[in-house]
Amino acid sequence: MSEDPFGLFDFDGVFGLGLVPLSLTPTFHFLEQMTENRPQMSKQFALFLTDDGVDYAGQITFGGYDPEKALTEPKWAPLAREDMGYWQVEIKSVRVGDTYLDVCSGGCHAILDTGSSMLGVPQAHISSVHKLLARPVPDELYDTQDCRTVPAPDLIFDMGGFELTMGYEDLSKPAVWNVTRDTVDENGTEVTDWKLWCRHMLLPTNLKPPLGPNTFIFGAPVLQKHYTVFDVGDKRLGFTIANRSPRNIQQPQETGPEIPTITQSPTDNQVSQRTNTLMGNRAVYIV
């Protein structure tokens, strides 16, 4: 196994939270073992991811989800192609503003991936999406040069029973993009013209069949905006806008109960005490 990127930072251990088909055997599947040992726990976990540059902590909850992290009840989408082992859902259609893309004419999907820092778009369609979303910086905003303040159409995913809407404030790269070009002025003189533009955080994906090719990757921008619930028991994914009100923000914990590392297995009493003390039959960890 490659040492990259594991040689670049300290960590206690890594365990996967994919579906059972991705595990070596069911006995190596984290949630299956957790709920088998504690049948009262729901086969769910939920992710509350922080934005870049904030000083509060993210949170992962096992055995259910924290309603205080959600602004509304979750809207559920059934898992698609679960035999592949990934947390993925079917997308009915994709549009930018009122313009529909032809990416889903033959069916398309999205995989939720906490390891992706951008929104992944199928390579064959990413140029069209960029063109529909890119916009010049207005003269009055040249001094600010923060593209998250420059309006653009929404990118909207129709999930069947509901829509996921990603706005320019969710997807824009903060830094402007300086576009230069050679042109001819009214006197026929060749000049170099330049203009500041805004672009979105989009990543081309080139997944091969059967996983691709028309598969989006719902990375950090989607998962930061939404509080997401991963339901193994009912084979579905829940989405709700994350509640980031001040009363709901938890600061990173510098003191308090130590979470056992990979070299120290928690006893039944330790797990039971942490689970029951914090959230009934849910275990909460600050990340």
C-alpha cells in the first residue's frame, strides 16, 4: 500500500463506513458489528461537516442522528446499486437555473464521498456546467474579489421526491480567475485584454462502467451544506440543511473523556457510558 497520503499527517486509524459489499466479510463491517453488539442502536450514522476556516468542530453520530443539527426533517432518497458497496443515489435530472443538462437522459447517479473536496461532475459534461456557471466579476466588486458574493444560477439536482440546490455561495471558489486574451482594438492595434471571472469548485470525474460514466461525486460542498444521515437498516440516505446557528455549534474539545485510539479497545462499560450519557442510544464523536 502506498504511504501517501498517510505519511503526511498523524492519525489513530482508518475504518470504512461503506456498505457491506465493500467489506472483506460482514464481521469486518463497523456498523453491522456495532448494532449486533447493541441491538437497541439504529443502523444509522450522520455527518455534520464544518466549513473551511471555521473554529468549531464537526460531528459524527452513530445509532441515529442529532435533530438539533438539522433545520428540517431529513428528506430520504433510496440507495441505488447498493451491490457496489457505495453510498449512492439516483438523480432524475440536473439543471443550471432553468437549463437542463442531458447528462441524465440515460440515467445518472451520485456517490457521497467525504474524501472529495469538490463536487465531481462527469467529464463529458463539466465544460457545459462551467460555461453555465462562470460569470465576470462586476466592476463594483473588483475590490472585494470574493466570488462567493457574485451571483450565479443555482445548480439543482432532482432526487425524485425532492431537490438538492447548490447556490453560488456553496460552490464558488473564493479567488477570482484572471482571464487574458489577445484582441484588436478599434484602431486595429493588437492589445492584451483581461477580465476577472468567477468559477465553481467542480472536479471532472471519469468513472468507468459499471460505476460510471454519468456519476456525480457529492463531496465536501454538498456535505457541508447538508446534514446527511446514512441509513444502513432502511437502505436510504437523508438530506437536510445543516443547522449552523450559534447555539448549535460545538467548539473542539480540548478536555473531557478520552476517545480510545486504535491501540486501546474500549470496554463495554466505556462505550455504554458514553452512548447513554450523551444521546440515549446514540454515540457522538467530535471530529
